Amino acid sequence: MNQADFPKILGFCCRWCSYAGADLAGSMRLQYPPAIRIMMVPCTGRVDILHLLKAFELGFDAVFVSGCHIGDCHYLAGNIRTVKRVAKLKKDLAAMGIEPERLEMFHVASGEGPKFATVCREMFARAQKLGPNPVKREARAAWLAKQPDAEIAA
Ligand code: FES
């Protein structure tokens, strides 16, 4: 694995809130890791469990969904449904051998650029701590071999 490929993080961002928050973070020249890839969605309610699983299958080390605050969704309850989906998938990921911490849901408004940058740094730190996604077997084995407690972690 190319070192530049780790960590790879995907964020599904609602166009009404978090995508604008990401824009604001950029306008404010706030620093966050370049490993974050942002996918704009019309509402977090559009993000299905299959989209999240596909992201992990494609090798993203961490995935987050970021949308409007509860009560602010432009489609009324899209974000509430996705909060439930993410919570359910976190349980299922654990059963699949993928650490649930690799997935998270956040609420970031359009005026919360600094919060968006914090979310990105948080997911980057989690991915770095957890190592490569277990789907990337070779990369994960190489990473584990470099860890001081690799025998425990393996
Ligand atoms: Fe933003 Fe639904 S419109 S989460």
C-alpha cells in the first residue's frame, strides 16, 4: 500500500448544512487533513446503509455522515432516519470485524466551519489510531507489524 493511501476518509455531507460548513471552513482557511473526501448529498436521509458499506468495501478507513442539526433537516426527518441507520450499522460492523468507531454521524450547520474542521480532524485521528480498514488485508498486516503491541492487536 502506498503510504499516501492511508488514511482515506469519506464524508457524506448534506448540501444544505454540512457541505456549506465545509465550504466555510475552506473560506476561513481552517486546516484539516487532506485525506478527507467529501461527497455532497441532497440530505443525509439519502445515505443508505449500502452506500456506507460500499465505502468500506472500497477501502475507506473511516466514513462519516454529516448533516443538519436535528429539527433543521430540509426534508423534515432525513437526518433522524440516518442517525438510526448509522447506529444500526455500527452494531453490524462490529459483527463483521470492522471497528464501529470507523463510522460516525455528525450534525454541522452551514455556519459551523470550525466544527466541520474539528469533525474532519476527529475522524482522521480515529483512522490513524485504528489503522487501515480490515478489508485492506495487506495494508493492515503491514501496519500491524509496525505497531509495538502488534501481537495483542493481531
Ligand atoms: Fe440536511 Fe436533511 S437536509 S440532513
